[in-house]
Amino acid sequence: MSIINADSADWVRSEIRGGGTVLVDYGAPWCPPCKVLLPVLEDLHQEYGDDVSIVKVNCDELPDLAGEAGVMGMPTVIVYKEGQPVEKLVGLRPKAAYQGILNKVLQA
């Protein structure tokens, strides 16, 4: 599975509710920190493989979904486990921050 670029709010909701661990990146193509985050997400995808679904949400295309998630700044990364949000990071963080959250969530 690869990083998924979401094109439907209903699909994203279904993916989150589907269980497992889902990392959702709320951003926009014009956002410089969001562009910097992309290679980090690609590294995380390589590292965690099928253990974590990684979904990118374009806040310009899916503003209602971003609003539901309480996105106030970009990028915002929310990690969901079994349909529930467990961690929320606003702004660009080092790769280790995302790894620490994913490791904690996967071990819980």
C-alpha cells in the first residue's frame, strides 16, 4: 500500500473507522512545510509498511473534513487508532516525533 491522496471525505471517514492505525496529514499543495513533510511521510511508509495507513488530505479540496478534524494550521497530522484520534501534531516536526507517536500507538 502507498500513501493515499484522499479525494473523498466519506472515503477518509471510512478509512479511519475501518480500524487499525491511520496517520492523516491535513495540508495543501501551496504550503511549504507540507511539501517538506512529504518525504518524511514516504520514509514512514517505507518503515511501517502495512502496519500504518498514511492518508494525505488536501484542505483546499476537503475543507469540511479539515474542519471536522479541528485543523487550524498546516500541516496537521492526526494519528487515529481503531477510529479514534490519539495524537495531533500541528506544524512540521522532525521525523523522530512521528516515529515516537507511531511506535507508542502500535505498541498499545
